[in-house]
Amino acid sequence: DTFATITIMSVYTTRSEHLEVHIGDVKCSVRVHHHKQPFAWLENSGIPSLPVPTLQATCDRYLKAVAPLLSADEKKYTESVIGEFLRDENQESSSLQRELVDLVAQENDSKSYVEGFWDTMYLEIRGQLPVHVNPFLMLREDEHACTRSRRAARLTACALRFYVKVLTEELPQDYERRTPLCMTQYGRLFATARVPRARRDLLLSFSGTRHIVVLHRDRLYALLVLDDQHRPLYSEQQLEVVFRDLGEYAERLPSVPSISALTGDERDRWASVRVALQKHSEQNADSLAVIDSAIFLVCLEDTVPSTITEAGSLMMHNRNGQNRWFDKSVQFVIFPDGCAGINMEHTPIDGHTLLILMTHCYEESIALGKFGSQTTSETHPTSVHRPPITELRFDLSPELMHSIETAQAALRLLITQVDLEFLHFTSFGKNGIVKHKMSPDGFVQMCFQLAHYRLTGTVVSTYESANTKQFRHGRTETVRSVSDDSVRLCAEWKHSSSARRSQLLRTAVQSHAALMRQCKDGMGVDRHLYVLGWLARQREQRRAGYRMPRLFEDPALQRLTASRLSTSNCGGRAIASFGFGAVVPDGLGIGYVIEPNELRITVSSFTSMAASFCQQLRIVLDEVMHSLDTARHTHTTQISAKL
């Protein structure tokens, strides 16, 4: 039987450090890392620490960010709250700042001051991971890998080569222009899982892992892919045969309960069910350990998406949440026509890290195709021992079966509420914007503001992610795209001349660019206030009669952080689309890719607003560019007339 039953022995508890697995007749020993970096070489002491801003600087920037969202009376109240916080008559704000600075000092500047708090924020989310936490990134088509088995083989081979570079310390240093970037996230990119626990999940990474897990028709299979010297056990052609045979084999099998749907349930409920699942059978515990420790997952799909919008929906949640393991940091999703992408658990990594992996896989795949090669440079002796692919079995009681049905019902309810639309705008892209000497990202952000204002007549808090990996253990900072200048742009646009529109837009884009630079330099607002607020809430829980600073209870701060427009630019030549869920019930989630001659924008909502926003955005983009072209032509004509 090629698809042998897996037999695994494991030592896998909250405090354990090692895990032993047997896949076929091969024993693998891996090390378990709890919230820690598995690969010390990724720590670069030459990269500076994220600076802790002063209270005055953060409060000044906070008022500037929130003021455009407030009425005159609300702004006056917030100014008084900020003034009270800065006067610090009871020395509470300075005490909170000192506590934060002391925490940084205790780490010897080896980490970002945000890091632990940011992990806690993600791990204490009790809602469902699909839509709410996990984004998806879809790869561009590869004309040389247009079947499911070939694309799966090629992506698996490319991703494994990237993983081996992490293992062998051969991954080249990342740079942004000439600035070196922190690379510690690569240590939690592979072989990492979010394990559900009551109130707060665990984040586990594994070193020494040599297997992947394949999901097809809700069945899970373990495949050993590396030998004990990190050498691949399969060539790309051999992997293609494995994936093809597995697909044909699984299609002959009866359906099974969707154990993977449990990972899409609410976290506390999944935590309780997982404990019951492990206690019910040692086989269940062993199978879970193999999934958790896998380098990554490969999800093979049977449905061919008819549109890129449908493909995005399937990558985000698969309509029913089945055939996904949402706890894994990386799971490739591959369709019969070769369409492929990744669903990413967001806790350990950000989009920039995943984008680098996907760009590596895509460019290497295209290069292989161009040279007509389906092989790699490694040798694969026919004598090497390759254990058979092995199915992970689960023993399910009636109670556990009921839990799976409950999870599926919760997923169906969530998915029916999600509205996803894709806008492929081809009239212009980066090149067309740059010719007007504007930041492409700032230009697109202001078009978002105009489109939303056209639809609703309101200006709302907007989130844009800024990468801070130029600092040690850097994650992201929030660019608050709404400014006095963007509000003026929206209010005056309709009745302004082309020349005035150009001036308004240019000023708003320049303000946005300045905000982006501040945030990338670690001088944003959100992260500093978030950490100070977290420390204050801890004091409130520990100290009877503690008086919470009014700053953290001000409705203005809540309005700012409830991002009605949550946006992220994840551009790259490898990406076809990129999307995630809205972060508030009446908001929009906007993932966008800016290409030289086109824009690719994915919009999600819970209020059926995504389609109308995309329609309005298309109109705005054309109108804004027309206004810029007209203004420039008029200006050129006037200069010529004077000459």
C-alpha cells in the first residue's frame, strides 16, 4: 500500500522542547520553539532598534491624525485630554513611558518595543482566522506550469530551496534601496503553527523539520521531502508524479469529515475541541503534531475558478472553510488549471516577508520554464530511500463529529457575510502616475478617499500598513492617510477646476508621503499609543482604584483606531491579487498592487459595499488622471503662449 498509515511517536506538551515523528519507517527529531527565533543567524546586531518616541511627539502627531475626523467640539475635548496627559500632574504618563523604556533596556535593545505586545494582540484574538486574520496572496500565472500537479511540484521545489537557504544560512541579506532589513521573520515563515489555547493561543516554530503536509478532499497526507542533510528527496518531476498520483488516489476514496474546518472556528471553541481531540486518541495527537511541525501545507483543489474574484474568495476561505488548515503560517492553494496562491496566518509574519518568498518561487519557476527544464541542479540517486506518502488518520467520537459540524456552520455563516470584488484597472499604473511627479502609493490612497467620499459623503479613519523592517524585529506602523489636506481634496474636488484639482491632489499626496516617511522611521502614532494603553490596562487590572488616563478612553482614539478603510499595498511582479477582510463591520478591506501599467485592487466588505466601491473607484481613477492631464496641458499651453 503506497499510502501507508502513519505511525508517529511524539512528545508534545506545552513545555516540551523536542518532538519525534515517524513517517513510514523514518524517524525525525525536531526541536520545538515557543514564541522564539529558531535560527540565531537571522539576528543582525548591526540593524538599529526601533526608537521609542517621546510622549510629546506622539501626542502632537496623534492630534494631527485624529483632528480631521472630529467636529470642533470633539477636537476641543480631545485637545484637553491630550493636554492633561502631557501635564502629567499625577506622573502617570511619564511612569508608563519609563516602564516602556525599562522593558526595552531589559532586552538590551535586541527586540522591537512593539514585538511582544503585537504578538499578544494577534494571539488573543478570539474570533475566526479566515477573513478576520489570514490574508491571501495570489500568484501570477505560470504558462509552463498550467496543471495542478506541475504547479504544486514547482512551487514545492522552489519553496523548499528557499527553506534550505534559511537552514544553511545562505539566504542573502534583504535591502530596501541601500538600507539592510531585519530578516528574523524568516525564522517563523516555515514550520510554524498557531496552536489554539483558551484566552491566548501559542505560537510554535520547529527546527529540523523535513516533511510537508498535503490537503486534498479534506484528507491530510505527510510527505518526507528532505533527507537529514537538508537535501531534497525528490526532483521536480518526481514531485509532479507524487501530486498527480495522490490526486487520482484521493478521488477514489469516500468523503471524510472535514477535520480542517475546526481551524476556522472561534479560537476558544477550537482550543477546547483540540484538547478533546488529543485526549480521545494518541493517533489524533500524533497527527496534529505532524501538521503543526510541517514545513508548509499544500492544498490541492478540485474547482477551477471562473474569475480572479472567485479565485480570491476560494483562497481566502474556500466558500466552506474546508480543505484549509488556517493555523499554519504558510499554505499553498493550487487549483486544477495551475492557478495558485498562499493563505497566510498573520501572527508571525507580515506581507513583505511572504512577498519575498512568493517572488522567489515565481521568478525561479519562470526561469525554469524559459530554459525548458523541469529539473533542478541537485542529483537524486535512484537508490535514495523515500518513505511512502502517509495519510494522517483521526479517530472521531460522536461529540467530535458534532464539533466539526458546529465549526462548519460557523464558517458558513461568516462566509455568507463576506463580499469580495476585484478591480483590474488597465488605463494606467505606476508609470502614468510618476509622469506627474507624484508618489504612486499616495496617489492611489487619495483616490480611495475620493471614492469613499463620493459613496458616503463622509471621511473615515483609514489604515495603511508601513513596513518597519529597517529596525530590529520590525513589523509595521500605521499610516493614517486622512489629513487636513485629504479632507480638503474631497470637499473641494467636485466644484474645482482641473488646475485647482491638481493642486489639491498634489498637496494631499505630499502630506501622505511625509506621513509614510515618519512611520517607516518609527515615528508613527498607533504602535506607541497601543503599547502605552496596554501597560495602563495592566495596571488597572492589578491596582485597586487605578485611574485610567482619559487619553485611552477618549472616543476620538477609538474612532481613529476603528479603521473603516483598512488598506495595504503589497505590490510585486509575482502577485496577481492580494486581499483580506474588513476589520470593522461597516468597513472595507482593500489590498492593492501597483504595476507599471495597471492597478490590481481587491476589496472586501460585510455590507455588500465592495462592488459599488470598485465601480466608483474606477470612475475616480479615470477622472483624477484626466484632471491632471488637462491641468498639465493647460499649463503647457499658457507657457507656450507667453513665449
